[in-house]
Amino acid sequence: MAVVGFDGVQLLDVTGPIEVFTTANVFGACYDVRTVSPTGAEVRTSSGVRVGVDGAVQSLPARLGTVVVPGRRDWQRAVGDPGLTALVTELVHRSRRITSVCAGAFVLAQVGVLDGRRATTHWRLARQLAAAYPRVRVETDPVFVKDGHVITSAGITAGIDLALSLVEEDHGADLAREVARELVVFMARPGGQSQFSARLTPCEAKHPVLRRVMDAVVADPAAPHSLESLARDAGVSTRHLGRLFRSDTGMTPGQYLESVRLESAQVLLETGNEPVETVAGHSGFGSAETMRRVFQHTLGITPTTYRARFRTTAGS
């Protein structure tokens, strides 16, 4: 099992999976984990911590079980490094299973591994991956995506989720569960990346009519907005307002309204102590059940779980 190291790599992208595999060895697995760099020299991670490696590619067996390609925040530097891409190209041809952590997906895309495949990366980088490599079928929500023998994971700690899934695949759920317990992590993380991503409700629009409508919704998410009332207040037809929304935001008016109400509810849950039913009313959902369905569909978790996970760490 080869883990790639290079200057600027994110430390946890490298050490997270390694910790999972070596912990699995304590419970009966037999992973031979080796870290390699393009030159065989130690690397300096993005946090400034230096990591020793076992050597260059020549130090590895001819055939490998798995290669793990981590990432760095400025992925352009990684894909523009000929030594790194040459190393990864050789490793993927020698490996039975190919994986990436976070922005490591960009390196796999650069060497052609992800062409025509489903893949994921850190939620902040998903659009960039799709734009830079249009042949990759980017999925934004999953914590990791398996497409054949290629598995890509989301940001940073998702490399631990990925590694646990590989342990389960290799040695079964019981051993993987022991590793998860030892590391005090979820065996299967509840929900996807959406629960962690920054709120992406569009805050500006080019058309003045659309700006007025969006401002009115943001100012009072709980108001009884409807397509008809928004169009009437803006002085346009419902059809024209729908076209403006789709062209400027990629959403329908209803989708935009729901996204604003979701954001409002997230803020109230993070910062206050009001009951979920009250939060639903203040954010415009009307009922706790309606809000729960939207949270479950969009974020993959319930409002109560969201509050427990993302409210202040200061205690109540």
C-alpha cells in the first residue's frame, strides 16, 4: 500500500489513512504501508510539519494493492508538478486499487484516471474539479465515491472514512468497526458533505427585478411568499420571473425560497435555543415536519442532529 507524499500536501490527508491502516494491523490486518515522494526525500506539509518517507517509487514492489493520492489546497501547483504526476502515473499502473483524498482527485484527473468516472472532492473544490476536468462526473455530496477500482473521497478527514471502507472491504465489518472504535470515529459518517458546506444561497443577481425579489425573500423568509405574490410585487409575469431566476441563479423561485429558509433555519439552530417547532415557524417552513424533510433531503440529517453537531462548543 503506497501513500504519496509531496511538498505542500495536507498533513491529515496523509496521516489519516495511514493511522487507519496501521490501527487495523493491531486487530489482525496485515497492511504494508509505505510512503513515497517524487524524489525519495522527506516532504514539508502545508502545516509546516515535515514527514519522512520510505523512498521513491524504486523502493516499492512491482505490484501494489492500493495507492493513496492526497492533495494540497492550491491544487494547481500539484497538477503542474511533473515529478508528482509522473510518480502518480506509474503508481496507478502498478496498483489494484486507486484512491484519492480531498484535492488528490485533481492529480488523478490530471493523469486521466477519472475520465468518464464518478468522483468527489472537498465541497469547496467540486466546481473547480468539474470545470477543469469536464470528463469527470463530479458528485458534490458523498463523503467518498467508488467507481470500479477507483475511490475518491471528500475533504481531509474524509480520508479516514475512505480508509475505513477499504478495511471493511478487505477484512470485513467487524474488524473495521474495531478500528473505528479505537480511533473514536464514525464507522459510517451520517449525512454527506452538504451538512458541512458553506451556505451558498446566491446573494446577488444581475437583473434589478430579480435583485428586488431576492432581497424581499432574504429580508423576511417567513413571509407567505409564492411565485404569484413575488411576481406581482415585482411587476412581472410569473413566467418571466421564473426565467430570470433560472438564468441568473440556476434555481427556480421555489428552490431559491427553500434555500433561503434553510439558511435561516441553520442560523437559528446554530445560535439559539428555541424549540425546533419555533425555528420552523421563524424560518418560514411552517411546521417542524416540513423543515425536517427539507433538512433530511438537502443535508442528509435532521434539524435536531444539525443543532447538536454545529452549535457553539462553549456549552449552554
